[in-house]
Amino acid sequence: MKELRQALSEIHSIRSHVARGTEFRGYGPASIAVSGILALLVAAAQAQWMTKSAQADLMMWLGVWMGVAAVSVLLTGIETFARARRVHVGLAREMVQSAVAQFLPAVMVGFLLTVVMLRTAVQECWMLPGLWELIFSLGVFASCRFLPRQMFAVGVWYLAAGLFCVAAGSATRALSPWTMGIPFGVGQLLVAAVLQFGYGEPLE
């Protein structure tokens, strides 16, 4: 029995090692493109709403974009699991776990940073969009090693957008829907384009 458990453990380790070194083709361009379009549409709608009110309500602003993020993650997750099962067959679970492990630290840092700023530095929350984009760029860079090499340019986009939003926002220190809509809308459309055209051979 001990030998069986050891053999199963070794097989699991081998599969995980293979998954970490294999190009991940589970991300689908369709759901990611939809998330980019959704970000642009929500930013446009929120910009219209904000022109009719004296100022943006922080919690409502956060609630809107957290909702957008949740919908985007749901759509991407559904397509990713379906594609991974089809493309990676027996390694689908390990491949998805490896992909999530690359991006999860950035997501957790973004969440914890938001919580801390809401509790201790509400007046500085105008920086959140730029900080989120900077953190998101780190997640993209961490994932580059098992995605098409053009994904590096997407990381550069998010990095540049984050720096620009922090620098430009310092003049007004106000929340703007476009500091979320444009960086994430364009960024996700770029991701979708890379996934669609960046692989060296067609997806099976």
C-alpha cells in the first residue's frame, strides 16, 4: 500500500512538472474579448452616470467594477475549463492549476491592497485603477513563459497604462471610469488577439 501511494505521488509530480513546462492553450479568445468589450461599455455607461452626479461614490464605483471582474472571471473560467479538457485532454486539470498558480498571487495582492486602502487611505483610492493595472501586468509577465511570446507586449501595455493612470490622476485625484475601461478594455482585446493569432500552429 505504501508503495502504491508513493507511485501515485510520483506520477502526480511528473504530471505537474510536465504541465508547468507545456504551453497552455486553454485560455479562449472569445470570452476574453467579451470581457474587454464589457469593460469599455461599462466605462462609457459609468461616465454618463458620473456627469449627472456631483462626484463618484467610491463604494458604488468599486461595486460596478468588481461586478465586471466577476462576470469576466466567470466567462473566462467556463471557456478555459472547456478548452483545456479538449486541447490538453489528460493533463487538463494540471494545466489549469498551473495557469491559475501563475496569476493567483497578483489577484490576491490586488484584493488585499484594495482592502487595506479602503480601511486606511480612502482619500488615496483614486490610485486604485493604476495600481490594479500595475499588479495585473505582473500577473501577465508571470504567465508569459507558457503563453505565446507576444503576450509580453500585453504586460508592457498594462504596465504603461498603470503608470500613466497614477501619474495623470495625481492632478485631479478623482476616480474616472476610463482609467479602468480603456486599460482593461484594450488590454483584454490585445490578449484575445494574441491567443487567436500568436500560437505557432492552429489549435486542435
